[in-house]
Amino acid sequence: MRAEQEREHAHGVGARTCARCGGPRAAPGAQKPPAEARSGTTRPAPAAASGAHDAVARSRATAMRPAARQGPACGRPAEARQRPRHAARGIRRAMAALAAVGGPACRALAVARRRQGRGARCASRVGDGRGGGVAAAGRPPPAMLRFRHDGRTSTMHRRTLLAAGAALAAGPAAAQSAAQPAAWPNRTARMIIPWPPGQSTDLQGRLVAQLLTQRLGQNVVPENRPGAGGQIGTDFVAKAPPDGYTMLAASIGPITFSPLVQRTPYVVERDFAPVMAYGLSPYMLLVRPDFPARTARDFVRLLLGSPGKYSYASSGIGGAQHLLTAVFNAQAGIDALHVPFQGSGPAMAAFLGGQVDYAIETIAAGGPLVKQGALRPLGSTMAKPSALLPGIPPLAEAADLPGYDIGGWNGLLLPVATPRPILDRLQAELEAGFATQEMKDRFLSIGVELDPIGPDGFRALLRKEAALFGPAIRQMGIRAE
């Protein structure tokens, strides 16, 4: 069909010779092949003169056509394939604007490409970047342009480049404003709690989520993701997008203890950015009322004189209670038998039943039993007295262990690549909220003393605990089962 159009365009109606190739033209009355034969794969043999003319015309047309432009016909007349002059001028202007503003232009171009969509590429087959291909549904395929930038060759729809040029008409400031992210926060954020509901970290995480919801003006929704001693939820946050919308209610277990006793899927210093540690809660050294030692010093002397005779309970191998007691025993020189249980509840039940002799436990698990008179506290694990344990001396003084200063903590961590302005905003809002008496009372009601520590102090706390627990764990060969 295209060859016939070219012949008719080149010949006059009554011409006997071809004006393009000089060959003889078929007689005006010569019969043309039927349409179905012309469209099929097999053509009937034309007249000799017409065949010679076709051969010469095709060879000359092929010679004049650039090699890079050889390919399937697009199915449009030649005048429809010509690029309008105004479009060429617009493309040159857009290219000049792209070269002038650099980075903002690239971002505006990306926006333009998203707005234009990729439907045109799917609607028509464009294979060689010249506008060739088979048009779909009678629509011509969009023209494609090739250009070089930073030594790389790229291909682009003409309409996309024109849209980018229009976006840049207002200047680089408009492109930069279009590329700027929206102010944070502009949607709901999540507080990931790696423990089941009702646990101490869960209660504190929900209080912090409520506080941030009030102060940020956007909802911060608590989401429990328990499992593997807190590692599942912790790893989820470590691999979350660093956009400030995924936060971690962190605690001493999965952050400090788990990496020391097993290989975790995350590395704390590499994967997390500390915002603030806030909830501090001491543990208690507990014995039954009939235990012969009345003070912490008497307790240490008694166990030093009977190595291997006494036993202690914990909530499990590698748990906080296990490691706190192991470090206490190592610093005091005590040799005792460890009896692990599946949680604090079974451990306290065995303790009350006389199966073990002592334990270091949380206020949540041991506090009610102390109030009932079922257990007797000998000291707390933190170096300074706590308002949560009035009248109970620190073990650092009561047992003559000046370096023993350990307590459970909770804090807020975000993915490490979170922008600094977001981290600073969260720190400022937490500091302002924690300064109110209302928040202090709410934390005390769940057995936690509110003592905020900034990001630098938080990092120092994590390093201190790793240096304190690491040698003891390696010395005793503690590994999580």
C-alpha cells in the first residue's frame, strides 16, 4: 500500500515513464492485483514493466532512507509523520530548561512522566525510538526522543518532554516546590509494640502513643507484633521505611539481651536511631520470709559459704531476669543453680512452693507478692533509690557491689535513616509531654518511674549495658535455646 502511494505521488496521471526512477510505467488500463492478494503473503506476478518500476523505486527509496530508520511502516501518510515546527521549538526549549536547572528539572520530569502515565507505551508498539511501530486502535504511536545526559543515553516520549518544559516555565523554584515532600506528619503513624497486650512495654508504649497523638495532631496507633522474645516486632521496625511513620516501643530484652545471647536479624547500632529512653523500672532481689539471711550482705555471705547449694528462678534462658541474676552472682562471686521457667508467672509459683531459693524479679511480677507478705525484698538493682520501691536499698550499697546498677528501661527507636528533623521533633514533643505531672502519675500507676534520657544518653546506656552483660554472658556460656 505504501509503495503504491509513493508511486502515485511521484507519477503524473498520464505519464508513461516514472519521474522518480525513469523506468517505464504500466499502461493505464493494466489490471491491479486484488486487495486480498495485496494484503496476503503471496502476490500474483505483476506485469514486467510494472515489476521493473517497483524494483527500482523500492531500491532508491531504501537507499535514500537512513539505515536507523528502516523498520516496519507506521501506517500513516508521510505528512502525518512529520513533526510540527511548533512541537520542535517546544522540545528545544524544554531541553534548554532541563540543562539550565539540572536536578529540579529531573524531578519535574519524573512528575510529568507519572502524570502522563505509561499507557501510551502499552497502547502502541514503539521499538526503535523513532515513532515506528503498529498503531493501536488507529492512533499513531507517540514520537520518542533520544538525548544524552551525564554520558548516558535516554529515551523519552515527546509529550513527556513537553510536559516537563511546561512544568519548568515558572522557573526552578516551581520545580523545587513541586518536589518537596509534605510536612511531617501528614498521616497516621504506627507504634510497633513487640510484646503482647498487657505487658509492661505494651502499657508504656500505649501511653507514649497517646501523648504523641495529642502533641503531633496526627494519630499514632499502637500495633502489637509479638514473638521470638520481641525480635519479630523489633526487626519489622528495623526494615521499615525511614519516613517517621513507623516507631518502636523498645525495651531492654530484644535490644540489649537478645543480641548478646543469639544472632538477631538486626544490629541495634546499625539499624536504629534512638530518640529517648523514658521508663526506668528496677528489679528486686527476693527471698521467702523464712530464708535465713535478713539483709543483702548476709545473703551474699551465706551463699559464698555454700557454693552450689542454692538455686534461683528466672523467666527463661537469656531473659532479663536470668541475665540480671547471672551478673549479680558473677560480681558477688556466688555459685548457684539456675532453674529457668516459661515466664515470670510459673517462676513465682515455683518460688512460693519452695522449689527455688531466690530470684530477681520485676515490680509487676513480684510487687503484689511483697505487699501480701509472701516474699521479702533484700534490695533493688538500680544504684539510686527508687520511688517505686520505698524503703528498699540499692544492692550496690546493701550488698557492697558498687558497679551493680541495672534496671529495665523502655524507649523510642526509629529506623536509622529517619531524617534528623523528624527525630528532633519527636524528642522535643516527648520532653514537653513528660514534664507534666499528669504523665508522671500515669507512669507511676503502671509501676514505672518516668526518667527521660535524650538520644546521646540513650546510646551511652546501650553501650554501658553491652559492656556490662557481654563479659558475664560469654564467661558463663549463656546461649538462648
